[in-house]
Amino acid sequence: AQSVSQHNHHVILSEAASLELGCNYSYGGTVNLFWYVQYPGQHLQLLLKYFSGDPLVKGIKGFEAEFIKSKFSFNLRKPSVQWSDTAEYFCAVSPTSGGSYIPTFGRGTSLIVHP
Amino acid sequence: SQTIHQWPATLVQPVGSPLSLECTVEGTSNPNLYWYRQAAGRGLQLLFYSVGIGQISSEVPQNLSASRPQDRQFILSSKKLLLSDSGFYLCAWSVPFSESNYGYTFGSGTRLTVV
């Protein structure tokens, strides 16, 4: 079974700072990778996803993530955060074979951006 | 377009009372349906998933059950709630596993407090 590790549980930044949230997974086969975001009082929504092709994936609101297969990582980045990026961020990994495609989610990273 | 409805948004129930949370999806057919519980600092825990009517897979044995009486309806139930059942419950849907655009769409969640 796969597992997902998000190293940073709480991140506090000032506006305009750069952001990188770590996500590592363990699984022996090929995977689909996701980042979800949950803004305060809102439902979880997809930020970006990687299925195949270019390992640098661009999502909504200026976010991007890079899949580094050799490091089993899918870190989320944004060059300049805004106050409105305050949210909880979840990384998820889904195997593409083996019969179960159900994603496993990380514990989440709470991001607070100070204006 | 596809939409997912989950209700109620909040619920306060006494210990020992029954529970029924409902989730419906519109705009798609034969979706995979899921129930998750989200706990602070613990990410998303998959409770049940269903790939078709009457087909329920349980991931975590506990005081809850799920049913799928119709293609786009997924119900989370309990006969007697425990204090430990308090939490934030999320319904989600996805296209079937075999499709390349596989990914989740989440409902808005139900905050359950057992008192």
C-alpha cells in the first residue's frame, strides 16, 4: 500500500514570500499525484494534478508542482504567496495499477499568510 | 456540469442516536463514490467507497455503515452514535478507475458533533 508524507504541518509566511510544501510518497509502481486545497469554510478542491508527461505541473492561482520520480516527491510551490492563500493543503497519491486507484492523502499542511 | 450535494452541513446528535448523512451527485452516471472523515492534523481517512449500486467497500471497521441505493446516491449511517464519531465527514465522487482523467470532487462536508 502507498503512503504519503507531508513534512510541514504548519507554515506561516508573510505576503510575497515564496512557498514550497513538501510531499513524499512511497509506492513501488506508477502513480497519479494530486494537490488539494481547502480554504477556510470551503470544501476541498483540486489545485493541480499529475498523470503523465511534463513533470512540472501548473495549477490554479499560480501554484505549480514538480514530480521528481527519483525522489518520490511532488512538492508544491508558489513564488509569491498572498493572504488569500491561507488554507489547508493536502497531497494525495493514487496508484495507476494493482486494482485500487483510490488516493491516499497526506495529513495536510496548514498555511497561514500574514498580510 | 457535475455537482455533488451533501447534507446537512452541521449536525448535533446525542450519543446512542442514529445517523444518516446523504450525498448525491448530478451530471454524471456510474460514478465512484466515497465517504471520508477529516480530523485536524490527521488528514483524510477513507471510510467507505462504492463502484456501483449496492457495492460497498469498507476501509476502516467502526460504528458506521454505508449504502448506495441508487447510482448517484451514497448514504452514511449509524445505528447508535458514539462520542468518537464526532468529526467532519466528506463525500466525494470520481469517474471510474479506468478513465485517464480520474480525480476527486468533494462535497462541502458535514460537521457532526455527538454530545
